[in-house]
Amino acid sequence: MTKAVINIGVDVEDTYFNFPQQVMSEIVDALHNNDTVEIHFAEGVALEELNYKEKKFLQILKELCDQNSWPLSKIHFVLPNFVQDSSVWPCIEFGNSSQVSIPLEDNFFLRVQTEDIKIKKNIQKTFGIFVHRSSWERLLLSSHLHKKHRDITLQTFHRHLDNPAHLIELGIDQLLWQLSSAEKLDASMIRQISAFVENIPFDHGKKWTHNNHVSMTVDKTIMFWYNNIFVDVVCEKMNTGKTFFPTEKIARPLGTKTPFLIMSSPDYIKNLRKLGFRSFGKFWDESYDYQQGVQRAESIQCIIDDLAKLNQSQLQELYQKMLPILEHNHKIYNELTPDKIMSTFNLVK
């Protein structure tokens, strides 16, 4: 029997492929020339939410199998979504993960454990939001903070107007589609986005390159910034459907005793709690964890706007009240192991 392996790697966003025509061409060719085809992802997408030309990816594959009298089991998926719905396809395996199945020092979610972090809180800014790669939700939240709270926000957004590749990947088209679909697009929102884009990049003195940005996401410089912020506005990559794919983005506040707001998929905070972490429902409304898309972003923006009303002494007082939760999360994070993650979500290597 012959088997083909197609490695999508990181070339997939929340609901779509970065190179869709190439991916579909490779899959169709492999199916016609092999007994089985394994499709590997290095990102924790929700398979059922992936699209190809405005049609569900899995539906296309089902139709392709029906037309050629192939069993669905001819196609085998391998991906690092901790909560992937296994009922959407006969053959789905957890694996190919940059989160669990590689050495600790290269593990994005656990990498912060390897850093020598000096936690010396000296809160100077209410918010931190640290963006390297742009996407529609990062653009939305970043532009909101820049418009309304720039003086109390420590912000990075590494996209350059003189770099065509950066502009293609900015996410403006997806943002306009999301806002229009939610009936939230108006002239003021367009002005907000435009004003923000006019001022990029925000590098905060850090020189990012294509080759070093991965290692720099948890280096001493960026980790030191967390001493100066009250709350981190975390923007994970996956935001749609049933997916839990934690990365270094959430690890940074967990490892630095920093409160967080999290733009991600529904039940992300609920899944963090499964790992033993605590969150901040005593201090603000975390019902946004049941939401996704523009609705979730708007709920986070409401919390941001409320926190922005607090002065420095009020922030310090609030931080002290949160400290038992933050110390607990710091301890749980530093004791976390790949095996603990796997057992929590009933996964098999």
C-alpha cells in the first residue's frame, strides 16, 4: 500500500489556507495516486471550520470521495487541536504539534518555563498588546487601544508600510468582512483602522526579523515588558469553532504573574481551567469566553474601556487583590508538563 503525507505546517489561518489552490491540488493528486493520504497541520485549527472558496473543506473532501468511490478513511488528519471534534471525520489523530510533542526548550506553550524571568512589577501602563503577525482581530483590538487608550498602552505591531508582504497579510479585507457581516462597519470604524495603519509599525525599540521573531517572542526584552503592564490583551491565532491551541502568547502572562484578556476561540478560558489555571471572573465579566469573532472582540473592548478609567493607585490595589490568582497560575504553569497536558485532554501520543 502507498501513502502520501501532505504537510500543511503553519500555512493555515483560523478558517482558511494560506495557499489554497496549491493545497487542494496536492491533496487531489495524492488521492488519485495513493491508497492513503495523511494531512498534517502544525496549527490547532478546528477542521470543520476550514474553508476553500467559500465552501467547507471537509465537505469538498467528502464529495471527492463519493465521486471516486473512496472510503473517507482514505484521508487521515494529524493536528494539534486539543479539543478537535473527532466526529467530523473518521480518521483524526492528535499530533504534529509544536506545543507538546517536541523538546521543552522548543515548545511554544511551555517555552517561557525555560526563561530566566525577573518578576519585579512596576506598573506604568494599564494595557499591553504585543503583535508580530497581523490578523483581522489583532488589527481591530490594536486600533481600538491606539485610538482610545494609547497613552496607557504598551503596544507593538510589527507591520511596515514599505513592505508589500506585510500589507498583503495585514488582514484588512478579513476585518472589513467580519465587521460588515456583524453589521458593525461604519465610517468611524474605517477612520479608526486607517489612523492606526498610518502609524505602524510599533516596535518599542525591538528589531524583529523573519529569522529571529520566533525566539524573540519570549526573550528577556519582551518578558521584561510584562513588569510594566497591568493586563495583557492576548490574541491567539485560532478564534473560530471548537479548538484549544495555547501558545507562548498566553504563556507570557501566566509566567509573569500578569492578568490577561484573551481573544481566541470559545471556551479557551474554560480549557485553561481544566489545566488548573484560574481566571478573573471576580473582577470583570468573563462571559465573553462563550463568544467568538466580532462579538468577543467587542466584549473585550468593553472591559478594556472600564479598566482604562482606573488610576495608578486603583490599578495597584486591584493587582494586589488578584495576586493570589496570579501566584497560583505562575506555580501551575511552571509545573506543567507535556504529559499533564495530554492526560488532561485524554490524548494519546
